[in-house]
Amino acid sequence: MIAAVPDPDPQEEEGSELELIEIELLLEAVHRRYAFDFRDYAPAVLRRRLWRRAQAEGVRTLSGLQERVLHDPAAMERLLLDLSVTTTSMFRDPGFWLAFREKVVPILRTYPFVRIWSAGCSTGEETYSIAIVLQEEGLLDRSRIYATDINAAVLARARNGMFPLARMREANANYLRAGGARAFSDYYISGYDHARFCRPLCDNVVWAQHNLVSDASFNEFHVILCRNVLIYFGKPLQDRVHALLHESLAPFGFLALGSRETLRFAARETDYAPVVEAERLYRRVA
Ligand SMILES: C[S@@+](CC[C@H](N)C(=O)[O-])C[C@H]1O[C@@H](n2cnc3c(N)ncnc32)[C@H](O)[C@@H]1O
């Protein structure tokens, strides 16, 4: 039987020196073998999740987890799922979507073509939300949405566009609070206990695996949504990803962060002006 592993509090002591060595070696091994770079992710979250995976794999130490992952790509896939927090929902933080409709859409209307990057899109709820907003605002036909994530498994689910019916029904309240003028159910076809988004919604979406830590900029965007991703990174890594986002954003493009993320005190703070600070909506000004 495997002993239960305590769930460390982020504020708790940082673990033994031996554990720190094992974590460093494991992350280095993952980086060198698979090119996934978790070395600068927030340490408390990492530690908790590594131990959870070690327990699930039935190994007693983090060195044991390193051996498992190095020799078994399927174990790496499982670790990847554990290391990336993929929690998301349709029209998450409705106030943000309302601000997007009111402040960003009128400016996008003046562009002949709109490129949007949903970075760290997880299972696609954010991407479908923006597609719905663009459709309602008459912009979807002249938009392309690039939806990327480090994790191939969540991307496959996103691309599939199928969600539990109960979650779709729950989404209706957020959709209305986000300024939706129809019924959310207009956008999907329901089967027994699942529902699938109607096709035209994702015709202009490009789904692709992209690692914000190690991959380069791949286009110039008018809007970048990178919400609830940076919160899991340490400060130096956040700064590095901010450099990538800045490089990928067109002059006067819009950047959206998650509700617990801010540009205040970030290395790039002066390159942006807040559009609605409370909703973490910014505009590139330099
Ligand atoms: C909490 S979810 C956020 C989903 C969505 N943006 C939202 O706000 O609802 C974070 C996502 O970031 C992805 N992620 C983590 N590290 C990443 C990286 N280095 N590059 C790209 N995506 C990453 C995870 O796989 C996960 O799907």
C-alpha cells in the first residue's frame, strides 16, 4: 500500500534539501528528454503536483518518478496533465467579456481582418466564448482565432468541441452576464448527455500545440488572451512570457490576463495602458 502524501500548503516550508535536488533533477530531465520546461514554474504548486503523480504512479520518491517518466512517454503524458492546471469554463469572469464587448469590439470593427491568440486555451471554453462574441458582433467571418496549449490531450478535447450537457446548461448564466443576447443553447446541438458546438463557430479556429516557455512567436495578433496561465509561473518566467506576448501583439493590440494576474509591477508594465484594470484588460502602447 502506498503511504498518503501530505498536500503541502504553498506558504509551508519548502521541503528538504534532498527533495529540492530531486525536483531540480526531475525537471531538468523532463526538459532535456521532452523539451517541456517547468523549471521556473511556481515551486509550491509544482511540488504538490509532482508528489501527487509519484503517488499515482506507485513510486516512493521523486527520483523514482524521474526514472518512470524518462523511460515511459505515457507516464510523461500523465505528468504533463498533472502539472498543467487546466481548469476553465465558458465565459469565465463574465465582467471581462462584457468589457471586451464594450471596449475592444468597437475598435476591432474598424479592422479589415482580426487575428486573435487564445494562449493556454485548455479544453477550449475560452476559445468558444470568444468565437460566440465575435459571431454576435458580426466579426467572426473576418477573424481567425489561434488557440494553443502546451498539452496535446486538452487540445484534442477542445478541437472535438464536445462538452457535458450539464456544463453547457450551467454556462447560460455566465453567457447572459457577459452580455449575451440569445440563449446559449442556440450555439450547440445536444445529444444524450453531451453537446457539441455548431460547426461554423470553429471554422475560423486553428488549434495547435505551442509552449509559451520554449516556442517562438508565430504571428502578430490584434488580441491576445493569456488568462490564468502566468499565475502558475515564477516571476522570471512570467517576464519571459510577457516578452513573447509583447513581441506577438500588434501596436495598440489588446492583452487580456486572468482575474488574479496583473501587469502592475511586471517588467512590461509601461508598454501597456489599462483599458479596464479590474478586468485585466490592457492595450499595448509601446
Ligand atoms: C488554468 S488553464 C486556463 C485556461 C483558459 N485560458 C482560462 O482562463 O479559462 C491554464 C492552461 O495553460 C496551459 N499551460 C501551462 N503551461 C503552458 C505553457 N508553457 N505553454 C502553453 N500553455 C501552457 C495548461 O495546459 C492549461 O491548459
